[in-house]
Amino acid sequence: MHILLLGSGGREHTFAWKLSKSKRCTQLFIAPGNAGTSACGQNVPLDPLDFAAVEQFVVRHGIGMVVVGPEEPLVRGIWDYFQERPQLRSIPVIGPSKAGAVLEGSKAWSKQFMQRHSIPTAAYREFSAGQMEEGLAYLRDHALPIVLKADGLAAGKGVVICESHSEAETEFRAMLGGKFGAAGEKVVVEAFLKGIEFSVFVLTDGKTYRILPEAKDYKRIGEGDTGLNTGGMGAVSPVPFVDETMWEMVETRIIQPTVNGLRKEKIPYKGFIFFGLIKVGGEPYVIEYNCRMGDPETEVVFPRLKNDLVQLLENCARGSLGRVKIRTDNRAATTVVLVSGGYPGDYQKGKAVSGLENVKGSIAFHAGTTEKDGAVRTNGGRVLALTSYGKDIPSALRKSKRNAKVVQYEGKYFRRDIGKDLV
């Protein structure tokens, strides 16, 4: 089968790595890909948001499956685009419909969905620009800290935890005043939940689902979980505190009501659901949904997944996931992310990367890289994710951190404390 994978980050390199291992994949195209994905297939200069160009490529190259890595093509409706065209309708697109992608595309809608299906989440209110004064009055009486979320996609920067009422008012005005453009036309004000976060992933064919290995990621730029939020500085799997009791609560209170809710509301969904969860007082609550796999969590989840990913996605597309049993590697997997100097603020691109050939005992998943004149160069805030196996989290982390020191480029930074809170 010829497969087209859309995206260019660390998640997509991990997808490409896993897909290319399957005998069912005869040719893999990655659009646009990065310096690492070219070792797994053929990079093509195709914009994942240019659906007409994607259509032309799919027809011209006899593509049998399209795998969508990032959220934006899904939120914009690439699944629906294929369904509306007779020559594309039979080609599976792994990802939800536009209606299903609203789980991630609108924080307000996802909160309403959870409310409708009695899924545990933080108390909230939503406000639009026309409700500015009402919203400000609500904030003044709100317990601290206060969580503000831009309703739409804001490149991972749309969530702010405010420690004072004045900070909350300033941020609220900025969001509704256009700080995040259309993404902030509505703002969700949420109660702060104190606990420890973790991530759960399922693949669903719209009728049933299969649970993938869980993970825990680290979003803050600074060690000790300090500083600004990022796209993710590292991840570990498995998560020690997600025991049998926690799994039972997650599945019965969160996963089942979500999948059943989508089906009851007749929302087409054949793809991944990412549950961003938090353990509060021994019980799980939903912080957010994503309509795709996470990054950098994919870099530890897929290495632990022993199933043939192409076959798994074929079962998803055919609606036969119920026949599949997920097989998981018992080893731990950890990833440490190397970022550009200045990230998540302003940073420079084009820095030469060296030492990749000396990485031993880890998989170097490329995130923000490009190839120029035969050399790998930085091309994003998050540059590489170094994933390692180990008998436990500490032994895997030792390999990842050792190799993080081997790779060199100007301005390199990584967190040395990934996973330390779990051991």
C-alpha cells in the first residue's frame, strides 16, 4: 500500500518510523516531512492545508491511505473533503471528521460535550467579546488560581494559569481583544485542578476503541516544571501511578462515555483521541481533548506499541478494531527534547546540527529540522527528541540524557529532570 503521512514534526517522524516497519507499507510519502523522515520514506513539498494539492498527489501516486499527524488539517475538515469527492471517498483518512475534530478545535464545545455526557472535568464558564464586563465581574469573584483558555487553536499557547485577579483580568482582556486572533473570540474560564497530569490515547473506529500505552509529558521550559509552557520538553511511558484501579476509572468514566457520546451524536470519528488527564484526590478528570496523537508523547507511545501500525489503521478504517488486541512492550520508554535557544519565545533557525552519527542506544526523532547542502540544520523551536528503552524509567532516561549531550548545535537546551518526579 502507498501511504501519505501529513506533517513535519517529531510526532510525524515517529509515525513514519513505525509505518515504514510494516510490510504492508510499500511506499511512504511524508508531506512535507523533515530531515529525519527522509530515512523512512520520501519527503514531498506539499502543504497539508492545501487540500486540492493533497487530492492531486493522492490520485497521481495511487495513495491507499492518508494518515494525518497534526490537528489543523483535521479541524479544517480534510476528512470531509475526501468524503465529498467520489474519486477520494474510498481512500481512508485516519482522523476524525470536522465535527469530531471540534473536540480539540473548540474548548467551549468540548466542555459542553463533557457536560452532556457526564464526563468529569473542571467547572467552567465561557465568554465572548460582547460579554467582557460580565466576564470581568465573574473573574473578580473567582477562586485563585484561574485558568483561561482561548477557545480555538492557538499553537499550544492558548492556556494561561493566572495567580492573581489582576493578571486574570489583563489576560482576559488581551484574549478577547485579539491576542490569539480568531482562536480567542471566545474564552473559557476554568477552575484550577491541583494534581498530577498524564496522557491516555485511544484509537477508535467509531464503534469500539483500543487503548494505547499511556504517557506523561513535561510542558514547562524550566526544570522543576517552571517557566513558560512549551509544546513539550519530554515524556515517559509507562506512568507508575496509573495502576489497575486508575485504568478502570479512566475507561469507565472517561473513555467509554466519550466514544459512546460521539456515536450517539452521530459524529463520524475514525482516528486517535488524546485525553489530557489529571489525577485529583485519586480520581481522573479531563483537562482537554486532542483529536490526534500527542507530541512528544507519540515518541514514547509508538516505541512501546508492538502491533503493526498499518494493520491497526486498516482495522480502524474498516471498522473492525474489535478484532484487534493491543500488544505492548514491557520496557519503559523515555524521550528528552532538545530545543532552540530562546524557545518558546523568539529563536533562530538554520543552526548546523552535529553528532547525530554518534547517538548510540537512543532513537533520534527529528522535530524541527531540515536538510540543506547535505547538512542537518535546525528549523523549529523543538529540534530533536531522543527516545530510549530501559528496564525502568531511570535506566531509559540515562541513555536519553547521555545522547542529548552528544548532539550539538548553537543554543541547544534540554531539561535534565524529565521523569524525576516519578522515581
